[in-house]
Amino acid sequence: MKLDIVKIKNFRCYKDEISIPFSDLTALVAKNDIGKSSVLEALDAFFNSEKLEPGDRSAGLTNSDDIEITCVFKDFPEQLIIDTDNLISPANEYLLNPDGKLEIKKIFSSASPKCEQIFIRAVHPTAEYFNDLFSLTITQLKARARELGVDLAGVNATIKSALRHAIWLSTPDENLAKQLVELEVKSKIWKPLQNTLPLFQLFKSDRPSSDQDAEAQDPIKFAIKEAIRQKAAELDAIGDHVKRQVEEVTRLTIEKIREMDPDLASQLNPNFSNFNWGKVFSVSLTNEDKIPLNKRGSGVRRLFLINFFRAKAEQLASERDVQDVIFAIEEPETSQHPNNQLLLLDALKELALEETHQVIFTTHNPILAGRVDRDSIRFIEKDETGSRILAENDDETLLRIKSSLGMFANHNIKVFVGVEGPNDIEYISGISWRLSQEDPSIVNLKRSEQRGELVYIPMGGSTLELWTNRLEGLQVPEVHVLDRDVPPPEPAKYQGAADRVNARGDNCRSIITNKREMENYIHFEAINEEFEIQLTENFQAFDDVPVMVAKAVHDASQSTVDWEDLDEKKRDKKESKAKKRLNRAAVSNMTKVRLDSADPDGEVLTWLREISRHLL
């Protein structure tokens, strides 16, 4: 189950309702004090809180104004356990909104806002006798069935959902008068339904960062507890041995006292408390110089705690027996060196690749914002009245983000590298890192980016035309590498834009690949090592590599559903994941020998050397 949309109303700065969509990786971008953190804390309230602070209500409102937080979910299982431990289908129970999604609204009311009501917004029967079935007990449902003359033969009358189905199916569908309504479910099915929702874990930017903090200690204590449990028998034996030895010494001591003072000896008895092995062990994290974590720099402590946060979230998900986890991280760049910022962003991207994970983070850092796929950015700003609004993801918004965050504030830039999207960045960065270890004419572009000497510009779609015009006049060398996409004699998709860049001269060069796209330059053995499949030869120049690899992985999984029978949405998701893994992981398996085989014309070396000459 994935979070699709959150709607927030009357919560802090969001007096007017705002609706924010989410993807597997979502970056909330805005200036300070616009409301990025409030979005994460509203989500935390929805998933984890029953009570808010009075100050959480938007300024200017009265205690009678409710705080509303709504979450919309997609990709949920066809069946959920939400009713007397029996599986029900949200679709068959008329619990979905007009878009076929599960939409749940929590209402926080009164002076000290408490969650007083929870609604599911759904297209539900409104006809009398058919509109209130969720509020009825089994006895009442049986009585309703008798009243309506419903035949319950063959119906399991001990299950509420079975009785509801029988009643709804007893009349023609048009008689149900289905309409969009809000069903109050707090007292009915909320508790079991809540246990099926994704686990939401929030890591705040202002939390403490010592290895003795509770947040850091919890996972360590859990590890100690698990280790003790595994050796419980041996530890019990040790405890018994210690007890026997101490009791014997104590007995002999009391006997000696009795010889000198019988009254005192009669008042003494050994009294053993139970062993608590969990309190026996203490862990402090140190480096090789024995310096404890809480004496290290704030950036090191925070980086450590962020990863403890990830471990704890996965531990809690396992304990709750839910598969889906939403990791929400506030300003991951806090106290981090630019190198660590990029490493952390890469880790978050990898985390978001997992089928069961979503990652949401806030930032006003141009380094991180510039490395995120455009479709993953949500830019929040104020309108002329002061209300917070979500900007459209268009070219004008990209320019406002650039202006807001100062995207080109670094004056050490030696070259702009234009590519079509974030996967191309991963390919070029990764292949340069591998080849720089074998070829001194190739610069490690990962390191150059970390130093601020190189800036990638994702230029896909209409953005390409925008950026090729905007970069002109900055007097910084440019190297563009663009996919051909279509085989000759068709002209390359971006041939016109490339020609205009090349016409400028002045250290500006735009190169169009001779193959379909960058994935066509990855050796089949590198792909096999990453995906554990059995390709036997390199792909052809205009093969759709991500699609073909996704299909090969699916076929190798021995799924009971053929690739052709998967719905388009599932195929697209598998293809997207394969594309990301190809450019992030498979590329790291490349060598000069493998590249020479996959790219006999030396195109990739040409791109890398053209970029490298501006950095050497």
C-alpha cells in the first residue's frame, strides 16, 4: 500500500486546504518557514497520534474549527483484514473513492485537539436499509437480512462481511443509490484498518544526536535483547551458578557471625533479586581511536542516527507485520559535509527503490534539490495572500526553485553536463568512477561533482530547450550527452537543440548517442551480475534494454503470471525499477574490457574525455 496524496486543512500554516501528491521518492522543497516540516508532522499525526497541541490549529481560528488531515492510498491489497479478523475487499465493500483509491480523513476537534472522528470518503450505497451496514453487529445484520427477505442459504452468518455482501447483492445495483459519502469508521473498523496502513517513521532535524539518546539506544537495546533471548538457557545456568556460589559464601559468613552475635545472625538471610541481563550490558559506539560517538562531530552523530532510524523503522515494521514503510526525513543535509549529503541522497534513492518503501524528505539545499528527478519535487510557496500553495511542476517552477535556492551559487563550476534525466546522471557518474581507476585520461566525475566543479543539468523533455537557452551567456563550458532514441534515418529527437549548442562554439558541445540510450552501452555480464539472470550477449543498438531486462527478471522469478498478462501499470513499475538498477548498480560492474565489447566505437570514452578535459 502506498501513500498517494495528503490533504491538510487548519493545521499550522495550512489554514486553506493543500493537496500534495507523493511518489516513491518525494522531495518537499521550499524556503525556511514555509511549511515543509508541518507536512511531515501532519502525516505523523495521521499515522501515529490521537491528540495534537492547541498551537497546531491554524492562527485566527476558534476551538470550534476542526483540523482535518486526509490521506489517500493506492496499490493496496485486494483484501484487507479489517473486520472481525476476516478478509474483506475494499472495492466490494464500497470503501473506495471515485478514483478507486482508499481515502481516509482524521478530524481533530476541541480546544486541545483530539481525534474525534475518522471518515472514509467513498462511493457507497445511500438507499435506506443498505447505507448503514458497517454500523451493525452480526445479530443486527441477521435481523436486517430477515427484514429484507434475504436468502442466507450458503452464507457464513458468523462473518459480518459475508452478511453485508448478501444484503447488498439481494437487490439490483441501481437500487443501492450509490453516492460519494463520508462513512464514520472510528468506532467501527478504524483500529484493525490502521494496522494495515504503512508504518510512518519521522526523523526530525532538531533531534539530539548522542549515542546515549533513547532514539539511538532503542535499536541497540533491541539487539541486546535478541542476543540474550537466543542464549537464555546458558544465561540462566550462569545465574543459577552465581546464586549458588554467593548463597554458600553468605551461609558460611552468617555462621561465623553467629559465633560472635547470635541475635544479629538470626536477622540475616540471603535474598536474591532476579537477574536482568538486559541491564548488565551497555554499548558505547567508538571509532578506531576509542573516541565515543557522543564526542564526535554533530554531522557524524546525525549520520549515524539517521541510519539507526532506518534500522528501527524496519524493526517496527517487522514487529507490526506490515510490509510497507514510509521514511520521512527532515532536512537530511543538516550538519553534513556536501560529500555526505550526496552519499545520503544516494542512500535515500536506493531505499525508495524497494517495492515496499516510500521516502519523503524536506530540503532547501540546492545540492540535494538539483539531484532529484523533476517528477519527485514538490515546491511549496506562498501566494499573494500568504496562503501556502503547491506549485505546478512546470518549467517556470524550475526557474523559481533555482532562484529560491540559489542553484548556481557555487562559482567553482568548471563544466555543466547536460543529460536527459537522473538515470543518465547515474550512468555517467558511475562509469566515470569505474574507468578512472584504469584510464588516467578519465576523471572521476563523482568526485568532481562533490567538489562543486561539475554540475549536472537534467534536460529531458521541454526542459532541454529551456536550459540550452538559459545556460548560454554564463561563460561556463558545457557538454551535453543526449539519447538518439530512434534509429536512422529518422533524425534524433533533440537534433535541433544539439545543433544550436554546437553552433555556439566557445567550449560548448552537444553529443547525440549512436544507440538508443545509455543502457545500450552496458555489457550483458555486468547486467547478469546485478540482476542474477542469464543473458548470453549484448543488446542491439536500438533494443529497449530496461524493458527487456525487466521481462527477463520477471521470467526468472518463476511468477505464475506471464509478462504479457501483467497490467500496464505493473509492467511500467518493473521497467522503471530495472532502469534505475541498470544505471546505479549494473554500471558499477563495468570494466574497460566490458565497455570495449559493449561500445566498440568508443562513444562513452569520447563523452567522458570531453567532460574530463575541462576538469584536468
